[in-house]
Amino acid sequence: MALGKTLRTELDEIRSELSRLREAGADPKAEAASGGLHEQIAELNRLVQDMLESAEDTIAEHPVATVAGALALGIVIGRLTAHH
């Protein structure tokens, strides 16, 4: 899924930025905050992975319902954004 790759890429970029900040010698309070942030990012990554796996399983189990739902959502969004 493209969305999954985008989220993974963003999470990797955040991890890289945190690593650069730690290496730059941020003050102890900032390091403690970034450590907590690192844990939150790891948890977010796990939740995103679980959500993507769940979505893939649901799509595989119910392909017709998934396509019908996507069509219905597209119609609703189209009507909401239509100019009169």
C-alpha cells in the first residue's frame, strides 16, 4: 500500500532527526523528551503496522464489499465537493 510506505518513510525520517539531535548533544531535558518521543514513535509504528495488516486482511476477505465501500465513499466525497 502506498499509504503504508509513506508513513514508514515519515517515521524513518523522524527517527533520523532524533538521532541527529542526540548526536548534536542536546541538553538532558531535551534528551529525556526525545527518548519518550522515540518510544511514542515506536508505538505509533507498531499501531500503523497492525492497522495496515488488518486492512489488508479485511480487503482480502471481502474484496467486493471493499470495492463497493470505496465507490460509495467516492460518490459521497464527490457530492460534498461538487460545485453548484
